[in-house]
Amino acid sequence: MSQKIIVLPGDGIGPEIVAEGIKVLDKVREKFRLDLEWETALMGGVAYDKTGKPLPDETLDLCRKADAILFGAVGGPQYDSAPRELRPERGLLALRAELGLFSNLRPAVLFPQLAEASTLKPEVVSGLDIMIIRELTGGIYFGQPRGIETLPNGERRGFNTLEYTESEIERIGRSAFDIAMKRDKRVCSVDKANVLEFSELWREVLESVAKDYPEVTLSHMYVDNAAMQLVRMPKQFDVIVTTNMFGDILSDAAAMLTGSIGMLPSASLDANGKGLYEPIHGSAPDIVGKGLANPLATILSIAMMLRYSLGAEDAAVSIENAVSSVLDQGFRTADLGGGENAAKTAEMGDAVAAAL
């Protein structure tokens, strides 16, 4: 029985980078004789323009039935004046919540060929291999109550609620420990327990989960220190597990350790391993249509999709090896310091497909 992938190109550079990803996926399907099929659907601003919703019911239904989802990017300045609940980003948040995609895997791996592209010294980042596990369907992005209100004195007040239940903390903790068991067996839990009550509960639950994983070493770090340590001595980390907002910020910081945010893939998984796969960068409206977008994060996201949701480890490794080979050959997009000889988006996709 064939496995079904729903492809959501989205907005901005999304269609450009997804096109290169599909080019590589098609090559892998042929090479490994994988029984895969895919269908494209609307999501984000383009969906809002055509249907009035950033996440149409039809798209959500297709995603529910799929084995995996490949996503590009959402958003653009033209939607800043749209009602908040109809902005493109709300569609992505709703999709994550509706499908229960609570575990966000964001690897920060430095390809040795890109050591000089990092903003940090090569000796600080060489050999970098971190996995950031971000809780994705709870916390301040989803907490209630939230809103903007006018006080009796006429002043406006904005408010959001940061909350986590024990079960939400436990399941993201187990996700992190399970992944750590396949790596160096070290988990660093990042919180703000010296100030925030929810973080006290977060620590207590992580300590309880750790008892079921005696081979894994658990440590704790305040988020401000973790941000500093990521740029001071990043190789001290193996697996980092943290909240929705903290993970959002720290994973973008970790992206620059690898040379470019254009190199970082991600996976958002449910309890059964079904996932949505996407590059962590945004829609980059300033470079749309210029061939400047780096498709490697999308291509590496497809490798994660093959590994975590589609059970095709050999195919996943082949993509990662192909990316490494292309970098060995000297291919660099503009964000990787390609300069006047920078490879265009399609050229980089073609190179990876050829390397396969």
C-alpha cells in the first residue's frame, strides 16, 4: 500500500524551495523503489486569498489522512492587516494543534564544509550536532485567556497565558529521552524555574520521567544561560528539551551556528510518529522569485520525513550524503557565502538530485 504525502508549498519562497525538495524526493523514490505518492494542497496566505481561510477544511482533512506532510513557509507583509485569526501563521498553528503535533525536532548539525560560514570560530562549532526538542502545541502560544483589552482608565493591556499540564510536560519529556537514547544519552531541560511557577512543575515532571531512563543524564539550565552557552560552548549540548516559546528562540539562535538558517530542517511529530516536515526559516518575501533561497533545509526535512514517518532510513541517509557531496563540490547559495558564484535555488536542487 502506497504512503501518501500532502505537500503544502505555502507562501513567499515556500513554492520555490518545496519544488526543489520534490525534485529530490522523486529521485529517491525512483532509486529506492519507494511506494510513495503526493498531492499538493492550499495553506497559509495563498489559501486565505482563495478560500478566506489560512487552513481550509479540505486541506485539514487531507492532512489527517496522510502519512506525512511536507510544508514550505507561510506569511507575508500583505497579510499584516488581516484579522488576527485569519493570518497565515494561524493556519500553521491550527494544523499543529488539530493533528496533535506536539514534538518539534530541530537538529542543529554543522556540515564540516561550512565551518567557515558560521558566525562563530570554527574550533567552537566544528563537529556540532545538537537536537532541540521543542514542545509545540502548548505554552504561551496557545494558552488562554489571551487578548488585548481596554482598562477602566482607557489604557490598553495585552496579555497571554503561559501554562502546561503535567501530561503535556511528560509526553515532550519522553520524546526527548527516547531520542537521547539513540544519541549521546544526555538531556538538558531548559526553563526559567527561578522566576516562573510553571517551570517549577516542568522540572519536577522531567525529574520523574528521568527515573524511567537510568542511562540518560538529565541536567537543567535557565533559558538565559542556555542562550549564552549556545554561543559560548555549543558542543556541550546533546539533546535540549524546552517549551514552545523558548524552543522557538533557541533553535533560531542555534541555526546561525551551522552557517545559515537555510540549513536547518525540522520535524513536528504526533504520538504515533506521523509528522509535518518543514525548514525552520520563514517565507522571506524580500527574495521571492530571485532564485536566492537555499533549498537545503527543505531537502534535509525530507530526509527527516523518510526517517521518522516513512520508515526509509537508507533513503534518508542517501539524501544527507548527497547534500554533503554537493557542499564538497563547492556549491553554495548566497546565504552560505556563495558571493558572485552563488548557486541559484534550482541549481542547488539539481545538484543534490544529481548527487543521488
